[in-house]
Amino acid sequence: MLKLKQSHRDPEEWIIYEPGNFQNCHTHCRHLRVALKIKYLVSHEELPISKSVRFVNSCIRVSPEGAYKEALIQYRNLLLKGGI
């Protein structure tokens, strides 16, 4: 289960993290609405409709290992190739 908290260094920054694995499973966001969207998508294992590679990378960082993470990586590679 992902958690969301406000950064101590920068009050305008938000951190999404996995409580048991913060070191390997967290990402930073500048906007709360983006952080909430990432948290929702990863929690429900839905692929983003965004074409932003940065957004997809954030989803990958907080995703657990498995088929969903592989699907995100394939989507990112497709975006990088310019396939979409």
C-alpha cells in the first residue's frame, strides 16, 4: 500500500513511497494532484494515459515487481521510440 507525505525540505514537494521499502520504492512530485494520480494508478494497476515519460518513470519507481511493472516499462519504451 502506497503512502503519501509532504517533503520536509520543500513544502511544495510530495513523496509517494512504500512504507516497508522506502529506499528502493519512492518518487518525488511537485504537485499534489500528480502524486495522487500516480498513487491511484499504481494501487489499481492501471496504465497511465499520459504520454509523459517522466510521469511513467515515476509510476515505475513506486510499482512492485511483476506484470504491471513490466507493462509500464513496455509503455515507456514505446513512448521513447515515438510509437505513440
